[in-house]
Amino acid sequence: MTNTSQDSTFDVVIIGAGPVGENVADRVVQGGLSAAIVERELVGGECSYWACMPTKALLRDAAAVRAARALPAASQAVSGDLDPAVVLGRRDRFASDWSDAGQVEWLNHAGITLVRGQGRITGTRTVTVTDTSVLSRETGWTSTTLLPPSTTTASRSTMAGCTPWGM
């Protein structure tokens, strides 16, 4: 769910929907709290779309060919060069063709609210989200309370028998 038109209150707001942000939000919701993730790009983060996965996909074909050519019996069977379009197509598939629809569906199913835009902490228990598609235009989704003012951090710090940061 994308929320861009109202002030909202959540127990926890996570800025960034990379693997850590997704896992924190999931644990928060499983612990009975409400959570929102603010993401300016793709849900899943750098690893899924720009770093780890697409890079490994690019490197794997060349590594496999090099390994096969290093084996005496297999080297005779490996001929020709890699097709760059095929290698790049494999990379694109590994990055879900730069669509985070599957990750967004998972957030919705998990009960986590997604807010698209640039999030920044602008005050005590407040996150402001700026629409990144139009610079300097506010989405209207501002003044989001991280914790309700009547709730102390201490009363919300224990989740599933664990305390944050080992406290």
C-alpha cells in the first residue's frame, strides 16, 4: 500500500526498504506493532537491483566459461564468445527487470505500509516524506509520529522477549 495523502501514526517508521529495513518492519509487525517503510527507490534495496544480485549474474557466465576452458576434457567443447545481450538479459531477470512489484506485494501481505519518497527525521517522533519524482514538492504525508506521545520507549522496547541493542 502506498500512502501519499495524509498524516499517519505508526509505532515504527523505517527509512529504507533494503533487506534490513524489510526485516525490521516484519519483526515489528509480528510483534504486534504497526510499521511503515519509506523508500525513495525500489523495495529490496541496493543488493537486489544494483549491487550484489545483478553483479553476480553478470560475472557468472564468464566464470563458468573460464572454468570449463580450464578443464582438459571440457575445453574442447567450449568455443565462441559470450553474447553480451544474453548476459545482460540474465542480469535484468535477476533484478526482476527493475520492478519491485513482488517485494511490494510481500509488504502488503505482511501488513507493512509502504510510503514512496525521500524520508527524513524532522523532529521528535516525526518523519517527513518528500516526493522524489518532483523535487521540493511535499507529498502531504508529513509529521508521521514514530511513537505515540503517550507511549514511552521503554514500554515498547521489548518484542518477543528481546530488547533492542541487548539492553
